[in-house]
Amino acid sequence: MNQTKILLDENEIPTHWYNVMADMPSPPAPPLGPDGKPVSPEMLGAIFPPAILEQEMSAERWIPIPDEIRQILCLWRPSPLYRAHRLEAALGTPARIYYKNEGVSPAGSHKPNTAVAQAYYNREAGIRRLTTETGAGQWGSSIALAGQMFGLEVRVYMVKVSYEQKPFRRSMMETWGAEVLASPTDTTRSGRQILAQDPDSPGSLGIAISEAVEEAASRPDTNYALGSVLNHVVLHQTIIGQEVKKQFEKAGDYPDAVFAPCGGGSNFGGVAFPFLADKAAGREVRLVAVEPTSCPTLTRGHYAYDFGDSVGLTPLMLMYTLGHDFVPPGIHAGGLRYHGDSPLVSQLHKEGLIEAVAVPQIATFDAGVQFARAEGIIPAPESCHAIRACIDEALRCKETGEAKTLFFNLSGHGHFDMSSYDKYFRGELEDYEYPEEAINAALDRLPKVG
Ligand SMILES: *Cc1c(COP(=O)(O)O)cnc(C)c1O
């Protein structure tokens, strides 16, 4: 029999997170406050606990993972690495294809890896409540789960269009004890400001972030948790890439190319950054972030200082951005609709150490269905982006006859996304190329710095 799953033992869960900042060619650009000066930790202390802020700024290469966190991660980690024998056969490619299944977590994606860590550090700091935003519901579910495990109350501002389209994600969050509100709400100033302009606003991640941050900043017992983008979030996800490297060692193989879907960049960074260390040591490996053509942040966005939210409450971060007031088209990969990207991922892209490609929506579902029919697992629409790029590479290998080793991160399962699959099967999905004029227009509305 051919080995299909490459498994690690629980005691092989990494003991440290890998901090890519220690190995970056140039130091990351600091986040800036409203006065254009680097933000002080005190400013962020209103919404984040000290340990998280320390991780956000740390240049230490290895940061120890507290045992209590590893113990909870044991509920689903280490996650399996699969060799996709059946997909390879279906494609008729000489390439060897592997994928890591992060869909085995209780919430169904990679996001609980950081949710658990964030809830832990907030409880350690004496915080009682967390606020957050969620788009498709993946992050809200993850923080609801983690909050429950550490006895924290959780309030989730859920983008209104998803709140209406994804009632079962909401039920899931409520099962884990969270309170879920449809954003924009009239309970925050940010929400009321948006509703005054557009009473029927479908909401956006940027708007929901504004609401969650505003509430956390106004209550001393409440902090805010973010599911992607920030350095500490990417740091927590490096547990994935470290496991992948150990699993490849066990398999006696090593990837020529690594693909991961890229929204805010945490699962891509979490997978890719541990490989960057190898790259720095001279090993060849392509690291490819895959995004939608409808939200082409890394491939077509501006590299500039911009806000993380819509209203302008967050510090300014140097990143690829489509503009903080970007309202994404209603594509079905909700986790990939953010206007910006992790500053670490952005800088490494700017410096040419990682690559990015954009793929159109319908082609991603083609790939997801092909994958499901070969391997059985129904992938999240976000994950379908990485699958598309990986299959395209495998098909190129078929033409050239190269037996490359390809890897993608299966960031989540698609069990709550079946209505999107239905639309695909009915031929109701559309491809959408974000227009050049909109990208240029965003430039004029970027905050002026310096
Ligand atoms: C959120 C999400 C993503 C995007 O993750 P980032 O870390 O923000 O890039 C990808 N896949 C799934 C399944 C998700 O839930």
C-alpha cells in the first residue's frame, strides 16, 4: 500500500513559534499612529494584553508556546499531511502532490491555532471579555471556541451579508457560548456612522473591525482579538509550517513549491515562513500566496501605509492595500476579501522572497470539485484558491514531464459553504476582475503619511 497520511505524535507539536522577523533582510516597518509617529505599546494596551504586544514587536527567533496552549491544540493537532495519490492519478501528472489538512480543527480551519493562544494570554492578563469581527464566520467560530475554553465572554460582530447567508456559522458560535451581532450595528459610533450613509449597508470586514475595536477600547474588562494580518497572529500559525517540515522529513521528500490561500496572510505566513529559514540557508523552495482576482491585494494593490479598518481607528500599517474603504464584491471565499495584507507577508513580497498569484472564482471551484472527487474532502472556497494554483503547476509538470514535489495548505473544509457550491453547480457564480480605475482611485484616498 502507498503511504497516504504522514502523521506526527502529539509530543511532536512544536514547542516554539517561529518569528520570521529575526531572519528578515530588513527590519519590518513600524505601525504609525494618527500623528505619523510609531505607535507606542501603551496605545495598543487598551485592546491587547501585554504578552501579545510583546510578541507583536519581538525580534526573538523562537518564542516558547505555553504548555496549556499546546494541551488544547492536542485536541486536533498535529494535523495530518496527505499525499494526494488519487488527485495525482486524476491529473495524470508526474508531480507529487501533498496537502496539510487544517480542516480537522473543531471550527474547521487553521484559525483556532491563534484563537487559543490569544484567549490564553487575555485570560492571563485578567481580561473577562473579547470582541472580534467575522466575515464568513470562520474566525468568529474559532474565537468563540477558544473563549469558551478559557472562560471568556465573546461578542462577535458578523458582517451582515454573511450573518444572513450563513445562519449555521452563527449557531456554531452560539453553541460555543458567544453572542453574535449583525454588523453594522447601531450599538457603536462606527456602526451608526456607516448606517447613516447607507442604511442597507451589507457590511464589510473593515466595518466590523471598527465596531469591535471601538467597543474593546471603551471597556477596561474587554480586549479585541484579530484573526489574521498582525505579526502575532502569523507567529501563532507557524506551528503549521513547522509540522509540515517534520512531516516532509518523515516522508523523505521536500517541496519545490508551497501554495496557500492568502486573505490577511496568516495561514500563508504560518505555512511559508518556516520554509523561508531554509531558503535563507540556500535551499530552493517557491513560496506562493494565492488570492482572488476580485480582491488582488498582493498582485495589484499599492504598497503603502493604510488603516486596517474602514473607519480609520487602527494604526497605519505598511502593506499591500486596495484602500481601507474597499468594499469587496460578494465572492464566495469570504476569508479572502480583506483590503490589506499582513505587513510581514507584504514586505517579503516587496523584497521578492515570496510570490503571489491571483485566480478567478469559477476556476477555483472547478479545482475544489476536482479535488473533492479525487480525495474526498470538500474544501473551503478559500482553500480552493491554493488547490487551483497547485493543480495548474501539476498540469505544467505534465507538459514538461517534471516530477516536482508540490504542497498546498488545505486551510479549511467547506461544510458550511455548500450554498456556494450549489451556486457553482447552477452556473450562477461570476468571475470578477477588480477594475484598474478602482485601484487607482484608492490611491487618492490613502492616508497621507509624513
Ligand atoms: C480565513 C481563512 C483563510 C484566509 O486566511 P488568512 O490567514 O487571513 O490569509 C483561508 N482559508 C480559510 C478556510 C479561512 O477560514
